[in-house]
Amino acid sequence: MEERNREKKLRLAAADRLPGCYPRGTYRQDMVYTFYQYKDFQAVWDRGRYHIQDELADRMEADGQISEEQKRRYERCVHAFVSNPAQYDFWPVEQIYAAIHEIRRQVFGERALEEERDRRTERGDVWKIRRQEAKNKRGGIDQSRKKQKLLEHTRSVLFILSEPEWLSQMKEDIRNSFSMGIEVYILFSPHPGKLLPSQTWLESRLLQSLPETRRGERTTKPSAGAMRFLPHEDGGLGLNLDGIGWEETLQGRIDQGRAAVFVYGEDGFLHCRKLLADAVIHGTPSGYFTKAMTNQMDEDSPCVVYVPKGFDITEYVKLTEKTVVSYWQMARLWEDCGEGIYEKSVEEWYREYPQYFLNIYESGACCPEAAKNYPIQVCPKSPASSAFCRNPSGEGLREWYRLREEAVGRYLNRQEGFAYTCVYFDREGQRREIPWCSKEQQSGVLVQGVRTSRTDRILAVRWNGEEALRQQLQREKNRLQIFSNFLFFMTPKLANLYNELRRERPFEQIVYRQEHLDYMRCQEGGKRMETFPLYQKACLAATEDGEILFFRFRLGGGQAEAGGCLFRWSEQDVDADNSASAVQIFTPYRSRMETGAEAAQYRMLVGKGRINLVLIQNRIVCIRDGEVLMPGLGVVLSLNRPCGEAFLHTADLAGLGQGYYDAKGLTMQICLERPKGVEERKWRQVRWAYGGGMLLIDGGKSIFEKGGEMAELEKEGWLSPLSCQTQETGIHRPARHPRTAVGLTENGDFFVLVFSGRTLLSAGADYREMCEAAFRLYPDVRYLMNVDGGGSSVLGMTVNGSFMELSYPATSMKSCAGMVRPVCSLLCLE
């Protein structure tokens, strides 16, 4: 009998529950460059190799728990593991992480990992402080009251510690359980060094948690027998709720509905699915998957989350499709509507509480959209929504999305000077009904746009990168603002390529900053800031009197000041080999004739025999007496010897060796001659201008007329190898992707069009389709400029102080499908 019970496992999960959460193959195409990212581990593909980042291994090396050689050996083993990623497409998140941890266990040894577990436990007090501080923050989910209510109706609790930082919280809950007469069960791993702790480790740290009991005149402390320890076979998943040893009393409590599961650590969000008992998770969502489940993409706050029996969050958070419901919505519904919400289905929530899903990625301590005075109201009880009320299945959700879009359209089209559009074009360019909630891949594209005559209220907004994008957009409480993403920006991947090409030139390398690429003219700190146009790409500018200008900007003459010296040059000094000129400017447009070169390895040396300043934006990142590598995202200001030596002397720069000088964080004040084709009067009135776009319609004519698109792209510089070094994907290739375009009509109205893509609903558009759609929607279009696309494409608005997506952005490593990702610049229509 005992032998049979040892083989028997606890029935804690539903029979149809599949092991593992998200198989890698379900999201890998949307996150092209990332092999895997979860908790403290990340592997990102970058031009021929994986970059491994393991915070746990780094910490263990810094603390002296492992040697440098062990760390190097571990990295070699991990590289070997990820070298054939396709073989892991059917592996779920949990299995990949468990396999990586097993490599740690084999290389670092069980003892070192146990010591690290102790150190993480000591850091738990810091986490407790963070949890307390998080209660005062905007984010986080705290269902502690729900946890207490659950304990009041529970006879047994199974405790699982997956992250030792949460030990003090688990101790507190165990003490509380004992005081309420609740049976305590604790899961352990029979093997040291695993993700779950051993029974010996747990016993030594939990005995002090047991309350004293009084027997006659004596007060005694119970033994560890008061806690019942259950062995666990991880099944290659790290935590495996199907692999828990048999315990008859606990099984009886589960079957009676009188048991609960408490998990401490981020793993709980992945594993608490379709359980036969209610669960509570204490964890800080830090990985992409758990942030999506909890709707905490913009936060890093500890959470207390209740998971009702039988619920599976992965059915509603698909990652590559728009979230249907997250734990945040569930918590807000419970707070506002009470216990009864857990007796209803998700579609009943949509029917009875539609406002809670109007802004699906909003987070915080409340749901502002649920207020009765919120200006956008979805009303499924109206006559127009009778189909919604009759259909408690997928048809009902489709009707809700239709009603939401109608409500948004009514609100925006009431605004003076604004016209909102939302249409669906099939593969042939014909309008079709929008196939909301599609379960099969559609070949059409969802296009949403805003046209406005209020061009005096168009702003270009730079994101500072120091706070979550949503929080920055939600400052104005009483103003409607419509936002779209804008132009291309620096990414870590592009910065890595830049520095890799300068491996032997460390003084020419850069520190990564998320900033705009190409030309910019704006106000900063009350002063005008101007940078260099790098190619001959399209620009957008707004004047003081509200006129919008489209033009291409090729660098001409100008002047700049740095280190007390003034430099002037003419158009003839740009990209010209004229060693007699005191000042020359070399731009990456210089490489435009070498379109057949391999961009990833392309190098161009400039400034031989001269003193050269490498500039990115208005920063001097490198100064050298001698040749420098031409940057694809900056220019080289090159001085002849008399001019250069005078500059070095006046600026008093220290030498660094090999001809390099310390730039000391020098910046340059730049003032350029106006671009050709723009009147002097209008240029003087420009309040902001940004360049680096792609002009698709110029003067009412598409670049695709008579097959001239490649010539136009070459003229702008997109095909040059240095431009390609600033593109994570080949921007010029005519593939269907999410896209954003801005344009101007013949009467001077400005418009933004966003083409959603990479979802089942919408396949995206290529450049030709963008032009065709623009002409269909606005026959009087005069200019159309393609701006940043892919995961950056978004159309959204702030209403009553909260930001809401209108379009359906694609997945990125910092956002799930349907959610705005961090971008460097936005267009704002007030």
C-alpha cells in the first residue's frame, strides 16, 4: 500500500491541463531576435551570435561564489544550448528556464546554488520594504483581502516557495494559518540546488514560524511534524504541480473544495492554471510573460494575485494577440463588484461590465473608464447591441469590439476639426467588415487614421526614457490628445553593431541612448537645438502659423560652435575630397553609391591627415588627429591642421593616445542653411522639424508610378550600406508589416494613418498598399511619408488622464500585442 502511494500523485490540476505555459513557437516569430527571456535570464540574437545575460550568474561571480572560469564554462554551455533554437519551439517557458538552471547546477555545483539561495533569503527583507512601498505606487495588484477571505473558508493550504526572497512572507502566512487551525503542507525538492528548496533547508528556516501551544501549565513549540512536507518531481519544468507526492488528507480537502495553493515567486503566474483549488500568488512580474498576464508592463511592483479554481489565464493573454482579460481587470472587478464576479464567465464580464475592458492595458489602483462620467461609453444593453446580449460566446465578444469602435468614433468625430476613420481593406484593396476576434489568419489590413484641420496644434514629442511611456502621456487630465509613433530611433541592437564595427577603435565607440536618428530641430531648455541631416531623407516640419511642410533635406552650408571655436562650411564642403578646405563635413550619404556592399561589415574611413570630430546628434563622441570610421548615425566634422590645432588648443583637450583626445562631454551648437525647396520666410517660422522618413507620395504622385520606387529610395539614401546599419530590418524591402504614415492634403489638412499588422486580425501593409489606401481614404492627398513601423506603430489617445490604444500594435519585447511600446518620439494632435 505504501509503495502504491509513493507512485501515486496528488490530483491538483484538471485532467486536460497541458504541462507548460507558452510554447516558444507561439511567440518566437513576433520577437524575432530573442531566443528566450524570463526572470533573470535573456538570450538575444544579434547579427550572427547570441548575447547571453544571466543576472544570477553575474551576481554569483561578483559575490565570489563561483570562479571566473566557472562563469566562462557556463556561458559556453548555454551558448551550445541555444545554438539550435528551432529544436525548442515546442518547449514551454518553464521547461527552457528549468533546463538553463540545470546547466547552472551542473557547472556551479549544488553547494554554490544553495549558498546563493541563502543570500537571496537575506535580501528578502529588502523585498519586503519594496512590497510595502509598492502599496503607495500606481501599479501592482494587491488582493491581500481576498487571500484572507479565502483562508476563512479553507481547511488546508499547500505552500510553495519558488523564490527565496519571499520566505518571510511565507513564514507570516504559515503563522496565520496555524493560528486559524488550518493544515499546512509544504512542497519541497528531493534534490539540492533545484529551483525549489529541499526539506532540510525549509525545516531549518520554518520551525521558528510555528506558534507556541499551551498544554496544561506548559508552553511548548510544536515540532516540524506540524508541517507536512510533500516531495516534488519537477518533470523538467522546475515546478510541476502534476508531480506532487500523494497525501490522502490533502486530496480529500481538494476534492471537497476546502484547500488552497499559495505560491511565492514569479513562477506561480505560469503554473497556477486550471487547478482544482483556488490559488494565491505572491510575486513580482519581471519577465515578459508574467508582466503580460498581470498587465504590469510599465511597472516592476510586487503583486498579490488570486486565481480562481479552474481558471487558465493563458486562454485570455495570448501575447501575440490582444489581451482579452488580465489579472489586473479581474482584481479591479472584484474590488468594485464583489465576490460574485468569480462565478461569471469572461464573456459575461464583457457583457455586464463593458467599461472595464475599454482600455485593456490601463493599470493602477482603479479603473477610471468605469466611472459614469467617462466620455466614451460602450452600451451593450442598447437596441443596437441585441446580438451581443443574445450571444454569450465568441459572437458576443465580436459585437463588443464593434460597439467599442463605434463609441470611440462617435467621441472623436464630435471634436472640432477632427475626423476619425477605421476601415478594413482586404488583399485586393476593397473595404470589408472588420473581422473582430478572428481565430484564423486574415489577409486584410486594419487601417485607422485621424485627419485634422487644426494644424497649429500638432506637436512632436520626445520621450525622455526615464519613466514608462504611458505615465508620461497621462499628465494632462482634462485634454484630449491623439498620439501616433513618429520617426526611427536608436536601439541596443543598433548600438551593439556600431560598437562591434569599432572593436579595434574603443575611443570611437558610443554609449547606448534611445534617441532619434537623423535630423532634428526643436526647443530644448528654452534654446533652439539643431542636428545634422544624415542622408537626403524626408522631413516634416511645423511653422508658428500652423503650416505643415514636407521636404527632403540634404545637408548644405552652415556653421557650428564648440569649445569656444566657430566652424563654417559651404555646400561644396559636404562629402567632397577637398583637403584645402578648413572645414569639411562627411555624412553617411557619402556611401550611397555602394549599394551592393555587405552592410554588417561595411566600413568607410574619412578625414585622412585631418583632425576629425565625430558627432551624433549634437554630441561630440570622438576627436582624433587622423582617420575615423564614418558613422551611419552621425557625421564627421573634419578640420585641416591649422584649424584643428587651434581648436585643440582653445578647447584645452587632453590626449588619450593613438591620436585621440578626450571630448569631455562636449556638445555643438549647430545652425544650418535652410533646405532647398523651403522658402526662407517659412524656414524662419519653423517651431519643430524632424527628418529621417521615407516620402511615398510627393506632390500628389506615388513613387510607385512607372516603377520608380527604387530610384526614389536610392535618392533618399535608404539603400546605402551605412543607412542599412541603422535598420534592424531592411526598411526598403516591400514586405507587409505594421506601418505608420503621416500626410498632407491639398487643402492643408494633416492626417495620420496606422496600418496594424502581425496579428490574426490584420496582416499589415507594404508601401504600395499604403499609398493605395491613402488615395482611397483621402483622394486629395498631396504628401505621404512613411515613418517608424513594426512594433512601434500605434495610434492612441489620452482621455481624462489615461492613455488608450486605438490601433492594434504588434508584439515587442516590452509590450504584448495591442499595447504601445516605448518609442523615442511621437506626434501629438491636441
